[in-house]
Amino acid sequence: MTAQPEKRTKHQELLLEMLKDFDAVCRKHHIAYRLFAGTALGAARHHGFIPWDDDVDVILMRSEYERFFSEAAGDFDPEIYYVQQEHGPHWPMPFSKLRRNNTTCIEKYHLRDAKMHQGVYIDIFPCDSLSDRPLIRKLQFAASRAIFAKALYARGYETNSRGKKLFMQFCRLLPQRQLEKICLGGRKTETGMVHTFLAGGRQLKKNMLPRAWMEDAVEIRFEDASFPISAQYDALLTQLYGDWRTLPSPAERKCKEHVAILDLEHSYTEY
């Protein structure tokens, strides 16, 4: 079932503008990226945003991801944008964001770093080679979970789960470089499969993908523009979401409640 377009929220309008700017920079430098996760689902099912969604996700193969930061990220007007690179100053997460200056998008964390940029953002995820060996694949996934736990603790993640608290405390003691070496161990060798574990994948099998799903692309309409998506988006979305064509029930059409304060006209520094 294809949903009919609905009026965009002001937040979605700004995100669309940011996506267009991101797309323009990538096209200028011939950097390949794809719409991913909920944004890809929205493009395929709604020809735009999922009406109850409030974020944008893009993904790049690791080589393109690194090239984006070395060759293209400097093109963004620093008066308008802040490129928040993974494991950079004041950002401990293993993925990146493009932030809009003079806006506020404060998420539900007990902030440990007052200098962290908290403007409206789009997520920029890396995609890495997956080992051909089943045991190593499981180790890659386990390492990614530990990397996330360390990053979430550093960011100020709050949870009532005793198990999660203990896991984060344990992972704090693990060496970051060794974890990354395990998780990204296949980055120099192109195997037939890739993983999106560092895009927040919480299930092993859902986030193991044929390389072609991330490399082959088609243009798809998203709101009033066109952007690249996996040429095998049907198979990709089926793996991620199951019967993605069927709309969820009205009761399930809810946005993830991860934003505590949203202000499109004032800087997060005012809060």
C-alpha cells in the first residue's frame, strides 16, 4: 500500500532542506550515499517522510564515508552547519551527524559534555565489510555493541535497566581501538557482505547485507526532490521491517520519543 502525501511539519521542512544541501555536496564530489532505515522506508512507501517520523538517515560505504570528511565536509557553510564527526571533539558516538546551527534538538540524555552541539541533525552512518567467517561476524557484532555502550555512557545515556547500567560500566574498561579493530577488521578487504552494526543495528541478522544492496542505487522521489536509494530497496526494507508496504495501525503510528526540547529558531546554547 502506498500512502498519500501529507503536509510536512516545520521540523521535516528543515530536515528536507538539510538533506538537499547534503546531497548537493555529495554530488559535487561524486560521493555515493544512500537513503537508509526510516528515510528509505518513507521514500518507498510515502514518497517522502513517514508522517509521524522526525529524522533523516543516510548511509555510506566506509571508503565513501571517509572521503566525505576528507574532501567534502569542508564545503558546508560554517555559519549554517556543523559537521559532527564520529569520535570527534565533544561527540563520542561511532556515527556522525550534520547539525544545523542556531537550532535546538536536545535529546533525552543527562549531558556529560556541555560543549556538545545539539542542533537539529541528520544522521550519517558508515557501512563496513562483514567477515566471511560466522564466528568473526558474531565478534564484529559484539564489538559494535560494546562500542555503542562506551559511547552512550560517555554521552550521558540514562536507563532504569540494571543490566544495561552494568554492561555500560563493564564496557567502559574495554580498549576502544581493539574493539574498533574487531568490528572494522574487514574494512580493507571487500567481502560479499557488509554490516550496518554501527548504524545502531540491534539484531545481528537484520544488519548483515549483501554488498550489492549498498552499492547499486536508483533515484527515488522523496517529497519534492529525488535522492539515491538501494536499487534492491524492496529486499533491504523487507529484511529491516518485514511487510514494509502495509501501514501500521493508527495506534502504532508514533514518532520515537527521543527529543526533549525542539526549537527551530533558537540555538541550543540558550537552553
